[in-house]
Amino acid sequence: MEKKPESMISSRTDLSHELLLQKADQSVSTAAAAVDQTYRLHYHFMPQAYWMNDPNGLVFFDGYYHVFYQHHPYSPDWGPMHWGHARTKDFLLWEHLPIALAPSEDYDRDGCFSGSAVVDQGALYLFYTGHRVVQGRAIQVQCRAASLDGLTFVKDPLNPLIRQHPPEGSCDFRDPKVWKHGGTWFMALGSGKDGIGRVLLYRSSDLSHWEYVGVFAESDGTQGTIWECPDVFRLGEKHVLVVSPIGREPRRVLYFVGDVDYRSGTFVADYSRELDHGSDFYAAQSFFGTDRRILLAWMDAWDVDIPSKKDNWAGALTLPRELLLGRDGSLRFRPLPELRGLRKDHCFTTNMALDGAEHRFSAFDLQEAGLEIHWQLDLENTTAAQFGILFLDARSFAQFSVGFRRRGEELYVDAGRLGVFSAEVSPTGETRDLRIFVDRSSVEVFADGGAVSITARVYPSSHKLFPTLFAADGQLRTVRMDRWSLAK
Ligand code: FRU
């Protein structure tokens, strides 16, 4: 029998879940009081304390953008996953809310894994993967929780709603993304089989009973062995599929632009690309926030050293980015205009020429604020083989840098011992636009109108930094460079 949202929510007071949530919140607030500030970010979302990874359940509900996230509320390392919860009206000020989901049932006893949210008839539903390990093997099932106030969530007594992966999948069967099309609900699930990453599709008329449709999309053999965190959405006249692949080097989120064929239940891709070219951009998820498609990703990565763990926290989200389709059909990122609300102390320089030497701008202090740079390059008159901005400490040591190699055809971020990340850029027009956002322990770069981005964590050992322009083997011409400090 179909359950109405009201009865699902009011027929249960889930005492054990509630107690587990209270215990988790208590643990986080105690740790938050003592978190070391060294690498804390000024204007990116991060947990109050302890571990976070993927953004989950992004949804606009009751006048707020809600963000849930994979959270371990007992240590700065990954552990049994809870869903942390926060909301914002402007992506600048975040309100931390009580943890929404804790592992409390047999089917999710080792973790409430990633998923998404939808609003239906006034109720907010979270879809997530219940994870447990039985005799060394993962069992992953799909579950739902509901809320009327957007603050407290009750797990569905019908859980798990999907108990078994189909033959085309494997025990890696997770991260439900739910959306509605023409009166029918659809759910995309990440999976993989025999070394081929896959997205599996389900459909439902009531959000409770799910019918398997088939393989929605799969790797061509070079795009990963398991696809995590699928996201599917319409953008303009096209559809976009985003997946986070395991088993592909480098490990970068991929996007496919194409069309959904709802009759066959498949995604027909025109082409695929890396969504961001940095090391610290994973498990991206988007949502439709009133009139635009906004995307956030986990601004960290698996299997890397995260120095802030010693300060009792780890993980953050990228800047919120609006997604647009370029005229050539490729995706463009635009950091949300709301971020301009953080700008202070505007300085600018026009018509600068640099030949071999360096030009050092005044210092900024990362403890006080972040930094935004908007750099318009005169490509036509730039001949340097390599050029960019070094972020120098007082001893003239580059803590990290952003620049171009191969006469402007390759954009890079040098994050020091954490690596160098680069991307091809196409010389379109005579001016090149670069936007750089530096926070206490991160750098995000957007080039060519947002067609290329590189996101990386950086952990400078000095907080007073001098942005310094350099050019090697030729001349660098700048049309204009604007700089702002960014602080709340
Ligand atoms: C992606 C991921 C998801 C999973 C979650 C567990 O980073 O591995 O596939 O649901 O993290 O925390």
C-alpha cells in the first residue's frame, strides 16, 4: 500500500535514531570549540569539526538552499557515515543544523552513504544508500528519509526501498540521484561491473516503489571501473550526466553532454570531458536553485594527505558554481555572483608590460581574508613561454602559483608538494580572462569564461603572501588586473 508522506513522518518517533543524532551533534560541538584555525576557510563551506566528504541532498526548500554532506562526527578520518546538514540563503553565511541521518538500522548500520533530495507535496525526501559490511563484503541498498520541516528526518519503515543490485550492477551500488520527468520519478545509481563503470536507472510513480529500467550509461572502457555519485540534469536544450569514477587516472569527475532517451532509459552522449582539472574536486552534485543550476563538489580527495586532520577537521566544499552551456556546447562554470558580496579593498592595475623581470604586488594576509584576482591578459602581445602569478612568502619562496606554459596553451596550478595540475586552454580571441579565488587553504582558477577550471587545496606555511607576476622567455602584457580581499 502506498504510504503518504504525513503518515510516514508522524507514525514513528524514532527514538534510537534521535539519540544517535544527539550524541553525534554533541561530539561535533565539543570538538568544534577546540578546532585550530590555521587552515580554516574564510568563505568555503566546511564542517564545524571532524571529517566530511561528498555534498549530498542539495535542495532548495522553504526559502533556503540546503546542503547535506557525508560526515563522520567522531574523528577527522572517514568512518561510519552520517549526513551533516546546513542551510544558507546566499552561499556566504551558512547555518549549521543538527545532523540529519545517522546509521541506526541494520540496513545502514555501517553508514548512510551519499544521495540526493527531492521535494514532493510539501515534504522533503532524502534518498541515500544504506551501507553494511557482511563477511568482508559490502551490501548497499537504497533508502529514504522524510521531513516536513526540513530539520528532522524520519527513515521510511519500508526501507530498504531497493534491496538488491540488478545483474548489470555489482555490490558497488550507491549514491541515488532522484529527479522527475513528465510525472515519473527517476533514480540514477552509480555502479560498475567487470571493470566498466555504469549508471543504472530506476523509475517510480510514488517515490516508494522502484522498478529497474536498465543501464543508463556506461564507460567506454577508459572512463573508470566504478562510477560513483551520478548526477543527471537538463541544461538548456541538452542533458548532462556527471560521474565520479574510480579506476581512472587521474581521478577526475567526468561530464557527458547529450540527451536522455526516456523511452529506452538511456543517456546518449555527444562527448565527455573532465569537469575540473585539479586534484581536489570530487563527488560533484548539482541542484536547481530557483532559476539556475548550481554545482558544488567535495574540495578534497581520497587517498591524499589532509594536513588539517591534525587540527581535528578535514574536508570542505568548492565554491558554488553556476553551470551554463557555452556556444560550442561545452559546460561553463560561473562562480555565483553572490560571492561579490565578500569583496573588499579593491585594487587594480592596467596596461602592464613585463619582460623577464617580476612584479611584486603588496602583501595580503591569509589569516585576515582570502583573495580574488580577475586577470585579463593581452594574448596577442604576450610572447612569454611561461608566465603567471607566484604567491611568494617573505623569503621569496613560492608557496603556490598559477600560470600558463607553452605560450599560453596550458593553464596550471602548482600546489607545491601536493602536485602540479594542468589543463589545455584554447586561445580564443585576443584577451584571456582568468579568475582566481584563494582561501586559507585552497585555490580555484577559472579560465576562458569558465570553460576550464582547476581546484586544489594548498597549505601555505606562511600566511603573509605577495602575489608576484612573472614572465619567462618573452613578454607578458596585461590589459587589466583587479584584486579584492574576500572576507565575511
Ligand atoms: C564518493 C563516495 C560515494 C559514497 C561515499 C561514502 O566519494 O565513495 O560513492 O557514497 O563516498 O562516504
